[in-house]
Amino acid sequence: MATAAAKRYARAVFELAQQDGQLEQWARRLERIRELFADPHVAAVLNNPTIATDRREAFVADAPHLFDEEATNLARLLIESGRIDEAPAIEDEFQRLADEAAGRVRATVTTAIELSAHDRQRVTEQLSTQLKKEVRLTVVVDPRVIGGLRLQYGDHVADATVAARLEQLRRRLAST
Amino acid sequence: MGISTKEISEVIKERLKDFDASLVSADVGRIVAVGDGIAQIYGLQNAMAGELLEFPHETYGLALNLEEDQVRSVILGEFGHLHEGDEVRTTGRLLEVPVGDELLGRIVNPLGVPLDDKGPIKTTRTLPVEKIAPGVITRKRVDSPVQTGIKAIDAMIPIGRGQRELIIGDRFTGKTTVLLDTIINQKGKDLYCIYVAIGQNAASVARVAATLEENGAMDYTIIVAASAADPASLQYIAPYAGCAMGEYFMEKGKEALCCYDDLTKQAWAYRQLSATLRRPPGREAYPGDVFYLHSRLLERAAKLNQAHGGGSLTALPVIETQANDVSAFIPTNVISITDGQIYLQSDLFNAGQRPALNVGISVSRVGGDAQTKAMRQVAGKLRLDLAQYRELAAFAQFASDLDTATRNQLERGARLTELLKQDKYQPVPLGEQVAALYAGTQGHLDKVAVNRVIEWTGGFIRFLKSDRQGLLEAIDKQQALDDSLFARLNAAISTFNHQFGIEGYEDQPDPAAQAAPAASKKA
């Protein structure tokens, strides 16, 4: 869930990226920042208030092999303002803004067995004709759905799995 | 029980055959935080205000706060098994409760789940818990009475069918007793009763149920109970659920009575929910919409016109005051919403005046039209007499010698006050009330010692039943007193007073008894 702060950072980064035409590059930068900050050892040091802020910033600034210049600046800003925990939320919100700008929808399809490339293609095409938007499909394999498929995009879910049907049946029988 | 496994499997087969699972299509969100009966859900962009939300493990909730990218919801029932990250779905429905005749005689929770040991309830219909009150066009003037069986109320603060009459008083002043007397008095009267217990301890609910059962009143009564141990969400919806069950009868053209015992506790539960939902607190920490909480509930009481079935729903809300303070926030709100209030006072209660009704400040704003004619004929003077009595009594405490008129007034008032006392769970039928009050207001009790008035009343009613048969029934039936009934009453009072040993009265035979043999001789 994006906090108000994360939204503000994400919007600033997004507007900058759009201005420079660097959406893809910024997406990669945010991903790298998130990955680095997710390391508990790194986070422990960067969140430690007993270490002076400029020394903490120096960890990132003095390691040019980690990030390029823009990413380093963002990372320093986050360290300085004590927002390193917001990194994943900033990345999510940035993705959302980028998707929205490009008219893309991210969808997740859950099935019991791996979908074939052909089926995946069919689901993507069906959904994009229905929503009239480009669809980026993520595939999740979860044996608990037993059969059928479950499609989720945005806040919406269309559930046609055997597990959901069995649940409906269970309720029908239990209600008498 | 002779159910074979074969029969069961037949039923299951039948159900499986026409089972047509549909594709589930819903909005989903995820729980971000859960606690205090509140869930914070991320997502659910399209959730509606007041929509029923489905949590895992057949738990349901109500969407109450819709915010930019999250929804705050109250959880109906237990929430210990819900975790952060659980999926929540919209249902597209409002909260509904089962309704129907099948609920009569049962104790249920606010979701309609039975709490007694009488097995499942096979209702076929449900009604939404929150509903817009009937509009002006569908309504009719309140024109028929709810007989409470309590002399003081029926005579001076009459309640009409479709009215909202508040019962207000401190703890332990007999508020619940007024409700129970009223319910017990509806035996055989086509008035269905719903008793909603909110935030009471389970023992009190059990006691109420036992009292109603003993008096044979459960046959036409539903008890909706959200006890003190239930989550605040259930205490909050309990009156609405009870009201929906009453509306079912009203919509079918029948008459129903809803007792909400008590709305103070519901306001407390709502205050708790609002605080945990982070709504801004106002006066006494209640949220800004606490007035609407009660007004939308009580507005659903109505008398429908003939074109809409002619049913009615009467509301008897209860408010508990602290140290007789009626100017606190919730009491003033509910007083202003209702069509009158019955005010019970602890000092009257402790002085032995039971029901401990303060007739001076209790009023009924619409019920007067609905009072039966017989009662209006005898009780018209009662209110005035008692009002004057109270004024003089306060004044006369300091005066040593009083003129005769004042002393007579005081004597009369003391006897009338005594006449209005009655035991709990013993409602008095209309005929008996009229006969006793007639004797009192006409001054036939003035020579009876004050401490013998209760004895006199009991004896008089017994006398009427044994020696003047048909008189009480005639008053009950005609609901008005004509000359012949007045004559019979006067004769009966005179005879009984003579037997009671009061000077100036003599035996008078029943005028109707003289007419009857003459008529039979002719025939």
C-alpha cells in the first residue's frame, strides 16, 4: 500500500522520467534501489540514527558501482529523509503511474498447472480486447485452485476455479 | 429421528443436479490492518457505502469508511481468525436479516442466528437491515391504541399504534418492566412484539425470556439479543435488525411493537466503532452523526394507510439516564425524536410508587387521539387532579392548617396515586382499569383509608367478576361508556362500598339484572 509520502516521491520521479523520456531507465533504477534497501544488513545500517546522516549517505555515494548518478541521488535523498522503507511503495506507485500513462493493465492469472505459451497468449488477447488496453500478464501456479483459472486485474477478480465452485457448492449444501 | 442416510444422499443428489456454479466476479482488496473489530482494507475501489463485504471463513463486514485508496470496515462477529493480507471481496448486497413468522418464540442474534436450543430457523425471506423509513404518502394518522395494561400509562400517557414513545429513567427504575408488562398484555391481541436487548448481560436476557415464557408471551414475541460480550458491531446493528423483523409484519398489514432496550448502549457501541474508525469525536465523544443513528431508526415506526396494507410498527425505545440528567446528549436527542416520553424516577420507585412514573413530566404527543373513548371518559379529570395534588402537596408540607377544599384535594390525590400502583407482570385489562379509575375520579374512594386503597381495588375487581358478571366484558367490548353502563357501575360501586364498611353507601341491585328477567319473561 502506497503511503502519501511514497506517492509524492513516485510522482516526482515519474514526472522527471517522463520529461527526460527515461521511463524504462528509471524503472530499472527504482528496482535496484528497492533490491539494495531490502537487504536487512544494509537497511540496518542506513536506518541507524546513531550514525551521522552524511556518513550514511556516503555508503551509497562512495560506491559508484552500485547505482548511476540519478539513482545515487534518489537513494541519498531517501536516506537523508529517513524514507528507505518506502522504496517498494515508491516503485509500485511509479509502475502504476507508468502503466496508466501507457494505457497498460497488469493482470495476474492463477492456475493449478503451468499455462502453455499459447493459452497465455489467448488470455492476454481476450482480456486486452475486453478492456481495450495493453495487458501485461503475470502467471502464478497454485495447486490449491485445483482447476480452472482465476484472473485478477486492478481491484477486480474473475474467479472460475474449481476451488471457488466447490466452495459455492459447500455453502449450498450447508445452508439446508 | 427416522432419517435414513439414503434420504440424505437423495437430497444431496437433488441439490447437485441443479447446482449451477456461476463465475464469481467481484472486487477484491487486501486487509492491511485488523483489530478492535475494524479492518482496514487496501483496494476495493468500487465498494459502496454500507455494502456487505465478504472476509475469509464466512465472516462478513460492513464497509463504513470509503477513503481514497482504502476502505475501513466493521467486522460482524468474531475477527480473531483474520490476518493481514487476507482477501476481502465485495458482494454487491446490503446487510440483510431473515424475517418471518418462523422467528416468533425464538431468541436470535442481530444476524438472525438462533441463540436458543430450538434448532435451525427455516425462514424463506430476508429484509435489508438499513431501510429508508416510509414516506408521507404511505402513512396515516395514529388512530388505535397499544394497551400497555399499566393503568397510569393507559389513562394519562396513551400510546398509539405507530407511535414512538420513549421510556427514560435511571438504572433500576423499572424501564424493562414497563416493556415486559406491555408485551405480556398483548396476549391474544394481534400485536407481534420484538424485544431487542442491546449490551445487556446474558443473564438479563435469559431472565426476560423466562418471564415472557412463564406468562405465555413468547408465542408472539421475537427476542433479538446482542449481549455485552458481543462485538460492538453487532450491538450497533441490533435495533435495525429488530426493526427489519418488525417491518415484515407491518408490510403484511399486521401490527408490530418493537422495544429497544436500550439505545444508550447502542450509542456507546456506535461511539466505539466511530472512534476506532477514526471519525472525529464531538460532544461527549460521540461522532457527528449520532443523532441520525437514532432518528433513522425511530422514523421507521409508522402507521400505514389502507392502500399500503394498514399495518403498523410501534417503537418503544429505552434510554438510561445518569442521576436523572435528561439534559445529557443522547437523552435530549431521543426526546426530541420521539412522540413523547415516559419518565421513571428512582425516588418515586424507592417511595414504593410502582410503576415509578412521573406523570407530571411524562407526555404522549399523539396517543391521545388513539385512546379508547371509555378511558377518555373516566381519565380526563385524572391528569388535572394529580397535577393539582402534586402542586399542593409540595406546598402543604409547610402549612399546618388547611382549608377543607385543599384538604379534600390532597386526600383525593393521595388515593388516586395509590390507585395507579400495580404489581409487575400483572397487566390490567381495559375494563378493570376503567372501572377502578371511574370509582377514584368520582370520589367514591375518598372515605377509604389510603393504605387500604390497593386492598379495595382488588376486592372491587373480584366483586365485579363474581357479582356483576358481564359488566367488565361489556366495557371491553364497547370501549365506551353509555348511560346504562354508568348506572351499572354506580350501583356496583355503591354495593361494594357498603360491603367494605363505608358509611353513606347502600346495596343497589344490578340494573341490568333487573332488566334481563323482565326481558326473559316477555319472551
